[in-house]
Amino acid sequence: MIEINKEIKELLFLGPEGTYCEAAKNQFVASMPFSNEKQIPFYSVKSMIDYIDKNEFAAAVLPVENSIEGIVRETMDNLLNIKDSSLQITAETVIPVNHCLVSKARDIKKVKKIISHPQALAQCQNFIQKTFSDDIEQIEKASTSRAAKELQELDESFAAISNRQSAEIFGLNILAKNINDEQDNKTRFILVSRAKTHKTGNDKTSIVFSTKNQSGALVKVLNVFDSLNINLLYIDSRPSKKNLGEYVFFTDFEGHIEDEPSQKVLDLIKLNTTYIKVFGSYKRFL
């Protein structure tokens, strides 16, 4: 259960209109006690996190993980930079990904350049290689919908990997549908806000921690979860950006911070970590 203890007046999402992030935002709005909030498209994860960190009545919808490409590095790296400890992950949702190739052109043979978000390009490599020559130019953009919007100012040699909704919004032709290499492709999105969550019995807690750069340090932390019979749902590492060879570990585990086992595991792993931050406890989507 989510308690809106701090009124949300601004809800940010990766724009422009037609992104998968906007679809996630719409799901959050439909399922949570929002009211009269201004919904604002931003064009980078960093700018959204910087904004909500400084504005107490703002919240943001962020992509965090794709079922094919894994962690969204930009999101995780910038979550580490949040200064306001009251900002937490308060909800999650999952959006199916169905990519299309869209363009002003009506003939796919005219396409010489493809623009899109780097993850979308990566998710459609089989289609690109089978359909185009090896010298097809692939250009990264901030979002799939941003790529589709930019086509309005480009000639017919450009196409974008985006979704059907973006094609409709920006008046583009769909040259190919369902072009992602894996059809069961999904992206998980989180809501970061100053709302307060309460345990539901089907929750997860997200944390990040670092250990000493020595043999067995990570194993000691993982053994704490095992000894308390707490299920780890996810773990991934990112460079600490401080010293070469040092990493931080992003981890999700079953349970809510209000649960006694969760509190105990956090107390115990502090003995074997050099840094730990709780990102939040919230209801699991799946």
C-alpha cells in the first residue's frame, strides 16, 4: 500500500509522447492515488533525477531493467547520486516491448540510417542484419519516441526503431512490426517519489552496497541472506567510479523494510560492507 504523505504536483517521465516510459507512467497514475499532478516529459534520466532531488513535490518514472539487455546503467548510476534520503523507489511496473521500424519513407529499401535508443538498437540486431547491408548506420538517441519525433525533420533515408503509438503521434509509416529479436521482451520501470509504502505481504526491498576489495568479501554478505532464508531476487554490479577494480552491488530481496527479517539482514550485512544505501521497499509487480 502506498501513502501519498507528500503531495506530488509534478510527475516526470522520459519523453516525448509515445515512449514506453509514458505507458508506465499511465499505469502508475491509473493504479495510485494521484490527483491533479502535472505530467512533464524530460529527455534524460539524469535530468529527471537531478530535478526531483531538488524539488520536494516532484516524482519520476524511470526505466530500470530490460528482460533482454539487463540493467539500465544510466538509471542505476544516477540513483546513487540522489542526496535526499526521503526519495525512494515506491512502486514498479512492467511494460511489454514491441518494436517497429518507422519512417517517412513508404519503401524500406530507401532506408540508409536507423536511429533509436541504444537498448532498442541492441534488441533488434537480428532484424537489422537480415534486412539491411552491413554498412547500415545506427545512431543512438535518448529514447525511442525521441528518435521517431526527430524523423519529422529528416529525409526518407532515415528510419527509427520505436513503437506503434509513436508512429501514429508523429505521422510516420510503419515499415515493419514486432522486429525485436526476442518476442517476450519487457522493461521494468520504477516510480521514485517521497511517498511512504507499507508492507503488503508481496514486497521487495532494493539496496546498493559495496564491500572491501578482498577475497570472500561479497560471499560474506550473500551468506547473511542465506542464513536468514531471505530470497535474493536480483544482483548486479557497477564500477564504483572511485578506484579501478572497486564495485557497488545493486540487490533486490524479498520482504519489506518494516519486516523484522529485513531489518535484521540489513543490520548484519553492515558488518561486512563499506557502504550501504536502501533505495526503498515496495510491492512486487510479479
